Amino acid sequence: MSQTDPQPVQYLADYRPWPFTLSETRLDVTLAPRDTRVRAELRLTPQQAGSDLVLDGGTELRLISLTVDGQQPDPSHVIREGERLTVVAAALPQGPFTLATEVGIDPADNTAFEGLYLSNGIFCTQCEAEGFRHITFYPDRPDVMTTFSVTIRSDLPVLLSNGNPVSKAPGVAEWHDPWPKPCYLFALVAGDLVAVSDSFTTRSGRKVALNVWVRPGDQHRADFAMQSLIKSMKWDEDVYGREYDLDVFNIVAVDDFNMGAMENKGLNIFNSKLVLASPETATDADYERIESVIAHEYFHNWTGNRITCRDWFQLCLKEGLTVFRDQQFTSDMRSAAVKRIEDVQALRARQFREDQGPLAHPPRPDHYEEINNFYTATVYEKGAEVIGMLKRLVGNDGYAKALDLYFDRHDGDAATIEDWLKVFEDATGRDLAQFKRWYTDAGTPVVEMSEDWQDGRLTLSFRQSTPPTPGQTEKPARIIPIAVGLLGPNGDEVAGTRVLELSEDSQSFDFDGLSARPVVSALRGFSAPIILRRDLDDATRAFLLAHDTDPFARWEAGRELALSALTTLATGGEAGSSYIASIGALIAEDQTDPAFRALSLNLPGEEEIATRLAYLGQTPDPDAIHTARTDLARRIASAHEPLLSRIYDEMTVPGAYSPDAVSAARRALRIAALGLLGRIDGGERAEVLFGVAGNMTERMAALAVLLRLGHGAPALAALLDEFGDNRLVMDKWFSIQAMAAPPQDAVAVASALAERNDFDWKNPNRFRALLGGLAANHAGFHSVDGSGYAFTADWLIRMDAVNPQIAARMSTAFETWPRYDEMRRAHARAALERIASVKGLSRNTREMVSRMIAAGR
């Protein structure tokens, strides 16, 4: 099902409404692995006289029959070209009519996992963005919304679709979704499944049946997902006033899934790694991710389903808003301060990198070739940051009024960014024309800040600019909220947080009546997704790390102190003493949240150090970066060995494992201490912990230490013996070996793992585990001999032939290749050009690779 034909570039400016109204869709699906039959009836009404009926349909669909009001049109009036089926206007009535088609499809041969496919005996669907066209001929666009009635025929015991169940008999089930939806939200699942069931009573008193469907034997690992769903439903009622609107809500866990999960109306389909969890098999990070993604997909019921996007250019409308909502949810369930820092770390690692490279695009792009390539950090995470800024600018009350108006005005609509911003303008009276640039302009703004102190007045001056990005060279000024606070010389806060609104290229703001020159705490809470440049020495950074009252700004001061040391060390200088002393003082604060202390203790990653060096105009050396980070970690451990040992012992969590936030925070700090102590104790603590730990969180942390030291073989063998038949644990087993291997061994380790019989590379999770693990081993992937690039290119070529989406997404490992030295660039360019030269390369991968190659010219 790979897409190899050239795809015309799609432009936002070319949008036109579909010239028909679709009032009802009826599907009758008879399932068979090699020959599934799909009968579709579409109730249509022309809206523009003389319009041809153009439907989308994959080239693999076998058209068995087509009728208009029960009659076969003249064959010359039915034209099939590529992925389009056209019934010419001459064959269509002028008033309402029914188009009926029957097609044959082969789910067993569908390795791309788009449309209807088989996952280890389970029939399931994935239709976002354009997968429904691989099920039947249809107007596969998000602005065509209608009700669906579905009949499923199969001997399999569980037959599920969207909406509410209508009837069930041996071998057949009927479902009806009363809420109009686009076809990308259609879902069907059939298989041998069992349910973990519960119920939720909405605030209006309606009882909703809840089911999490898993394979037999996995029931004990679905309880946490169910509790996460119930918490999500309650939270959405309490915070956003949104009530669930069907009689049943189903979640299904499947093994083969390109994405994390999908918000299909009433029938969410999930990658099994985001449903199944037990203390023996899942880490704290897994539990938090499950809770977050369950919430995210449930929240889509209103922000994505009841209100969807008019076209795929508006993707950030539903995804950015829903990510923002799931971030709020997790902040309420766990530590808000730590969640904010983690979100910023993820944004900088993925989205800032995207903005600074060949794949940069605005949250709302104005053109694309392959929409599946735009499920990016810019659409999701930056889209969420833009909404956070909007909330900050209009205030909590303004945000609440605007959201209520949005739900009232656009329920049942396919909306646009313009609709979204107009709601805020109408609710708050604020002009957001300039703010819209956050949606239309690519790139991360750089804000330069300077200070002037005279006679009790502090003047802060700012200058904003945004570097050129592909297709956008000139970037006008945006509205940028900069939250600042002032600290006195003794560390007390002398001025609380004030949000400064930058709207011009250059602006200044005054603070009067100050008795002494303060230290400025800037960009509190990461109030805008920007790069803030200011002249700070290490002493001032250490002061902010010790005294700042804003958790993000405090963490940021420590991060900057660490990066200052690491970039100096990586370029041959001497540094680190100030950071070592300051971080020791912080982690000794027993009253401070252990999760915050753990985040502060973890050094910046090698990719982050490389990014900082490139930003400073230097060519990163991955080997020197690895050495610098290793050396600084060892020095921290040596300087604070007694303190780290005490923390490691005191942060033991007594009793049975619990994934709650308090317990997870204690384990996070203990693991951070273990990672440092492993630099000087030869891995003794890690060996003991691996043997006695009763949870996967601590076992994986211990294993990472042992692998880094080259002592991991016995622990790997023990895990393989215990969990060799557990697909999710084995994904971790593959990933951690490539990720934690000494850089000089990383490619050899990955190559050996790829030769194993249990490297099921066609499974997206297993493929991502190994290839993603190697890409995360910065110095290993960027080996100077090019072996990391060559290995990755080999597997991307192989994967592209069966699953273009996964190949295209994993190709971003090459995204930063132009910033390295000449030898590495030559190897990376050769690997990319080898991928590009493959005959029949999918348009998914071709678009990504061609953009990356162009960046090096």
C-alpha cells in the first residue's frame, strides 16, 4: 500500500468546499483475512449543479459494483485514475441520491497499517489522516461529516465499531454513531478479545459503560488504563464542563500501530504499550505516559471529534488544543512544576530542533505533499505552547469564556484557526491579528534582553527576531509574553511575576522604586516558546539556582550553568566547579520536591549539548561531547559521593510498588543518584539493585548503568529468560542496549540485535525500539566512520517498502546532519542520497529525505 506516485503539492489557498452534502453513511463489512468485502451506501445531495462526484480510493481496492439509486451507470461515466474514482455529472440525479459500492480488500497484506489491517489475528483500522480511502471509495476529507451505521459480519467473538451498539447476534453486530463525524474517525475492531469493564456516571446522571479490550491474559495489566480513563472523564467535566455523549466508551489495545493511539469516536484504538502496565513490566514513565495519552484521546471527544478541523492544514487546531488539555490534566494529577519543566525539555529536544532544520514549518503550514509527514512536534507541542500563550494573554477568565463560546458556536463544525481566534476576540475584545503569526510563521523567535540600572530604576530592553526557515525569509514581530520577576541581593523576591508583552522589534520596560539593583528572573514558567539571550555569568546563574522562586526559572538557571560547563569542556577548556558546587547545594535540600531535584541533577543530553554548540557557531564533535559529559558526571559523583549515597539510601520506597506521583518522584531521585554513583563504584549498587528491585523502573535504571560500564550481559540474559515472550518488555530490552552501549560499540550492538529472530522489524514498536535506540546514542549514531548512518539507511529503505509512515518518521534521525564536520557530513549525505535513489521510494520518505538533502547544499 506504499505511495510511490508523485503527489501534487496541496495548498491551503486551494481549499474549496465539497460540492455535495453527505447525510448518512451505511457500511456492511464482511471480514476475511484475504478478501474482506465492504458495501457502502452514501446518501448524497448535490450542492453545485453539474459537479462530478469525485471519491478517494486506494489503488488496491477491487471495485466489484457501483450503482446510483440502484442502477449501474454507463461504464464511460465511471472513471478511475490513480487514487480517484469519478462518477461524471451526467450519470447523477439533480436531487438527493444514493451511491452504493462494493469493494474487496486484503487486510492480511496491509503492512502499512493504514485502513483495515490484521494485527496478530485482530482486525483493526487506522484512518487518520487518509486511511479510510483504503477501505472503500469515499470523500476522504475532514470537512465531510455524517452519521455512520455499521454492520460487521464475522465469526470472531468481539465485533466493535463507533457509537452505540444496536444489535448483536452470532456472526453479526450492528453499531450506530448518532454524532456526525468525518471518515478519519471511523473505527472497526474484530478479534478474540476480553474486556476490563467499569462504568462512569456523568454529571447529568447518565451511566456510561466503559471497556478496555485486550488479548486474553492481559487483563491484569489494563486496570491502570481504566482508572486513567475515569479520572479523565471526571476532570473534563470539572475543568472544561464537557460531558461524554454516548452510552459506551471502548478502548482497544493492539500490537501493530503506527501511532500512539487514535481518538475514533467512542472506540479509541491504542498501541498496546500505552494501555498495558504492571509493576513488573512497566516503568514510572510508562505509567505517566499511559495516564496522559488515555486523557489526550478522551479529550479529543470534544476537541477533535465534536469539533474537528476543516482541512488537514488546520491539524494543530485539534492537536495543539488537546495536547494543552492533557498537559493541564497531568499537571493536576502530578507535580505542575515538574510537568512544565518536562514539557519544555521535550519541546526543545524535538520542536526546537525541527524549527532550526530543514523540516521547519509553521503550526499551520500553507502547503504539503504528504500529510502524514506533518504529525510533528511543531503541530502538537508548539501548537500547545501557542494555546498556553493565548491563555496567558487573555487570563484564566477570558480563556474559560472563549472555550465555552468555542464549544457553543462550533459544536458539529469542521473549524479553522480563524474560527478559533475569532472566538477569543469575541469573548475578550482583544485583537489577535498579530498573534496569528504564531500559527503562520515557522521558526523559533530569538529574544535578546539587556538591562540598564540607574537611580532605583531598572530598564529591561528586548529585541526580537526569527531566523529564516525554508520558504520564509522575512518574519515580522510577534506578540511574545515574557514573564519576569525580580530578586533582591539577599535572594528575597522584591517584585512578583509580571508579564511583559513584546509586540515590536524592540521594546523597553521600566521597574521603578527599587532600593538596590535586583537580579532578574526571566521567562518564568517558560512563558513563550523562544530562545532568550542574555549576558549572565556563572555566579548569577548559581544565585538564581539557589534562590529563584519560580520552579522553571530555577531549573533553567541550573541547566544553563551545566551547559556552560559542558560546552567549555567539549571544546577543550576547563569548567564545571561552579556547577558542581551549586548542584550539590540544591540536591541537599531535603524539603524540595524529589522529582524537581532529580530533574536538576540529570545533566543535559549529548544532543542538547551539540545543539548549543551549533547555536554558538561551533562544529559539534560527538566524541568530545560524550567525553565531556562523562567526565563532568564522574566529577559530580566524586565531589558529592556521601550526599548521593545518603539520597540513594533514603529515597528507597517502602512497601508494594505504586505508580503514584510521590513514589515515582522518590524513585526518580534515587535513580539519578544511582546513575552518578555508577561512575565511581564500578556498578556495584546497580548490580545489587537489579537483583532485588521489585519493579521495572529500578531494574531498567540499573541495567542502563551496567550496560554503560560494559557489565550488562548477565542482567540482559536474566530479563530475556524472564520476559522473552513479553513484547513490550522486549521492546525495552532492544532499545536500551543500542541506547546505552559505549559509542564505539553502538552500531555493532544494533547490528547484532537486528540479526535476532525476535527482531520483528515489521512491528512499529520493535523497529522504533532498535532504530530509535541507536539514534538516541548520539556519539554512536554519529560515528565518524559513517556506520551509524549506513545502518539506519539500510533499515529505512527496507521499512519503506512495507510501512512508509514509519520509515519517514524515523528518517528524522538525520535531521541535524549539516551541522557536523566534513567527514560526517559526507557519510550522512551519501546515506540520504542512497535512500533517495531507491526505485519506488514512497512519497512519505521521499519528501522527508529530499528536504534534508537540500539543507546541506
